[in-house]
Amino acid sequence: MKTVSVVIPTYNRIKFIIRAIDSVLKQTYPIHQIIVVDNNSTDNTSEILRNKYSKIEILAEHKQGVSSARNKGIKFSKSDWIALLDSDDSWEPGKIEKQLSLYEKSKKKLRVIHTDELWYKDKVLLNQKNKHKKSGGDIFEKCVRLCCISPSSALIRSDLFDDIGYFDESFPACEDYDFWLRVTAREKILFLDEPLTIKFGGHDDQLSKKYWGMDRFRVKALEKLILNQNLNNMQKKIVLNSLITRLEIITNGAKKRNNKKIEKIFQKKINDWNLYKIENE
């Protein structure tokens, strides 16, 4: 029987994480480890959870950031599979069992299985746009355009991290975009077309509300991908086109705000990457 570890990073989310842990405990497939990584919380998260749950393992990660917290939990895990769960999200009871059943039935033993999702914002169910529709197979191009896999939906075979690496701790946000680009550049993905992952948004501590210009971090991920990954010609073309488009959006935004410093920095990047594109055609 395949073993599964669940990794839940958290920072000051005691009012949400209990819902997340309870959804893990209700899984129809036995969970080998539930690992909560407390990332310097000041709301007594660790103490409250130790008093409430006897079957979870709580780690402290003092380096701030969701990537460092996730990585600590992943490296601590002792299972065949790792399931990631953000502390403000939850699962339907059959999620893990259905994902592993799909894996066993699949001829190609792909190492990432994700599910469809339900999205709530301020307790209201959202209608997802077509661009957010989930899928499987070769989804690299889709992932370049938009992050197509939610960490909370993903079940990952543990040996994938040996080959792909971990979450990049230099990213304050969009770390999942960077990670899934590296994965999908090399791996096909299994998709379970059932909304078994429930995402809750609208609260003030979400990273998308913390940082301006989130595309800056996506630009960093795309630049890193071109320079550090062995992309084929088609993949490199897709990444370059997306990178230049994002740089132009940031530069135009800086012009509108009359931010000469940002405009200069990103205009230079546009020029450099256009030259790179010409030289590599």
C-alpha cells in the first residue's frame, strides 16, 4: 500500500488550519503523516494544534516564506507520495484515494496528479473562467501563460523532488508558478476531473494582496527557466514570447505611473531578451 504524507505550511492561520487538518483526517485513504510546518506564527498555532490533535507532526521553520516551510515538510516526509495543502484550503474526503486509484489505472505512471477545484471568495462560490479550466498531459504551454496547478490539489511522487528540485526559496510569491514550470517542462501530468480541492480566498494575508506587480516574480521564473533548464526549441520560443510580453506590460505600467526607475530597468530587460531571441533563432 502506497504511503502518503501531507505537508501543510502555515503562518498565523489558526482560524483556517483546523478546517484543513480536519479535511485530511476525514480522508478515506489512510494518511501516513500529517506534517504542519509553523512558519513563525504569533497566534499560538503550534500550541493549539498540539493540544487538539495527537496524530500530527509539527515542525518549526524560522526562515520566513511558504517555500522554505513547504520544503522543510517535504524533506521531513517519509512516504511514497507527498500531498501539499495550504492552510486555508481543504479537501473532499475521497481526494487522495481517487488520485491514487487513477494512478494505478493509468498506463503511464506519471508523478503528479492534480484535481479540479471549487473556489470560494468571502464564502461565495465563484464561477471559474475558461482560462482557469484544469487539464492533464503536456500542459507546459498552459502553465507558462497561467499557473495551472494549485499546490493544494497536487499529489506528488516523492522521487520527483530528487529530479526537479524543491520550491525556490528566493521567491516571496509565485513560487508555485516557478515550480510547476520546471515540472511541466519535463513531465506530463495526470488530471482527475473532479472538484476535490476546495480553495478559500478573500482574506487579507494572501500573497496576491501583499506584493505589487506579481508579474515581476513570473518574469524571474521565466528568465530562470530559459537560463537554467534544458528546454527544446518550441518550449524556449513559448517562454521567450511570454517573457517579453510580461516585460512590456510591466514597462507600460511603470510609464503610466511615471516610475522612471522601474521603466528603465524593465525596458533594458526587453532589449536584452529581444537580442537574445534574435541570436537564438
